Amino acid sequence: MAALAYHHGIMPNHALHAANLLKLDYLAEAGNHPSPCPIVDVHTHLSGNDAVRCYQRAADAYGITLTYSMTPLDQVETVQSILGERVRFIAVPDFAQEDRLHAHGEGFLERIRAFHDLGSRIVKFWSAPRGIDYGIESGNPGLLALDSPQRLAAMDLASELGMMFMTHVSDPDTWFETRYTDAQRYGTKRDQYEPLERLLDRYQQPWIAAHMGGWPEDLSFLDGLLERHDNLHLDTSATKWMIRVLSTHTNEDLASFLARWKGRILFGSDIVTREEHMTPAEQLPSDPPPQAASPEEAFDLYASRYWALRTLWESDYRGPSPIADPDLEMVDPDRFGPLDSPALEGKGIPEELLVSLYHDAAMNLLAPDREMAR
């Protein structure tokens, strides 16, 4: 794919927004660069009515034909009514419930059964280091540990139901440089993988480790992880993180990694839709403010993730990312501000690998369960 000529799609009167620093016409950009194949996004968080309709426009424009979503249980019917057969759901606990111990104990078991009845065949186990803070606030510091008794009970149930697992086990290196400097509280980055590796051996069904397994900074580490566990797959979600980090790898190294693990690397975006994104900020005060405050900003928010990811994988573009990345300021506040973005360096991945990343890997892994769910 040729370089995405973003300057052809500039909207000169478009207000500067953290999801569109380059003032792109994302709809025109998509029309100029059709997808090389249908794209499956295995990692989103969809909720809201108008917000999901807005997401649908962005997905249609950028060639997304099937989306897997961590949608709250009470929103599944709404999202399904809009996207129909183009959405599948990943079972998640109720993080909003006041009784956190119940939400991640018996309550999660109840929700796994309910999601399964609705056709879900994947369960998400979120276990980022900051989950320790959540557990401490709940009165059980280990509540969200990947191998906590509550999690093992949920994994046992999901296994009985024939479900596969998705997990988030680590965060960017930038967070370990700033937020997680207390290793006694959070552990080191390498520590995050010890329970994962034990559980990959214990539960033999397929696993999807989100955000390139939580360590896109170190492809050699991911090589070892994938070599040791043939039931492990990775997704490429968390757009800002992927753009910032994967742009720093050479084209050759990243293409070689994708070729070595062809069929086990799946495309994902981590797009989050919320109804509040459609509402003017002054009508819905919040701290921090929502990422979008109008239908136009919401479209740019959702479309920007697909533009940036497809530009990374398909093109030879060299330039700034259109998406502000707060991790830059977090690590170096003297050099960066809240509307700075990293370099985006397109990798021009060969089409054979793109088709696997975008479509075949997901369909080969998930299609049998999609058929079972009908």
C-alpha cells in the first residue's frame, strides 16, 4: 500500500482535537485506501446507542466486517440490534458494581453463564498491575490477580462451558517508568508473566493476550512466550501504545515476527465507545473530560484508531501520529505536552501477512466457536 497521503484529506476549518491533530478528513482517507481484505477487530469496548451507530460508520469506512466487544451485559441487546451478525461479545465482569468482591466472585460466574447463553465464547480476565489498587480498595489486594481463587473459579467454569480466554497482564514500559516504580507493590514487568505462564499450561484452550501480550517493546520476549505456549495468541490492540512502540521496530524485524507467528497474531484496536462521547462537554461535566464531545469528535475518535493502525501496518508513511499520546508527557514533561504525539512509521507489511493479521488468524481461531454460538 502506498503512503497514506494525509495532506490530501486535510480539513482546514476542522477544530484541533486530540484524536485528529492533523485535521484529517478520516472518511475521505478511508475511501482513498480500500482494505486489502475484510478486517476482524478482536478487541473493542462498545456501548451506547448513537455511539455504536457512529462506530459503525467508522468500521464500515475502514473495512471492519466483524467486531468482538467487551460490552456490559445490560448493553448487549442494544449493540446487537445495531450491528447484528457483525458483532460478537466477550464475557466481562461488572466493574461498575459497588460490591466488588461479589462482582468478581459469584457475580462473575453468573455473568459468564449469561454471556455464554447469549453466544459468547471468550472470557476476559483483566489483570493489569493497577488492578492491585482496585483490589486494595475492595479489601482484597489479590482480587484481580490472574491466579486468585476467584479467577481460578471463573476459569474452571469457562473451561466447563468450552470458552477460550482473553487476558491483559501488563502495561507499557512507560508506565513501569512512572506509575509502577514501587516494585514491592506492583512487581517488575517480568513478574507479571509468571502466573500467566503457569495458567497457560493449566488451561489448554486458546488464550489471546491483549496489547501484543503486554510487551510490544520486546519482540524477543514475545518470541519466547509464544514458543513455550502453543495455545497463546496475541492481539494488536491499544492503538496509542502500538503506534508509539511498533513504529520504533525496523520493518524487517516486525515483518519477521509476523511471519514467524503467522496465524497467532490478531488485529485489534481497543476502541471504546460511550454515549457521553456524543454529548457537548458542558452538558455532561466530568473529570477528566470525555475524549469526544460531539458526533463529529466521536467519529474522529473511533476512525483515528483505524486510520493509525492501518497506516502503521500497510503504508510507508513517515510522520506524526494524528493521536495525542499522554505517555510522552508522563515520561518527559519538560519536552512534551498533552497534545504531542509520537512518530508513526509505516511498516509496509506484505499483503500475505496483512491478510493473516487482519482476517485469517481471527477466523481460523474464532470461526468454529462462532458457528457453535449460532
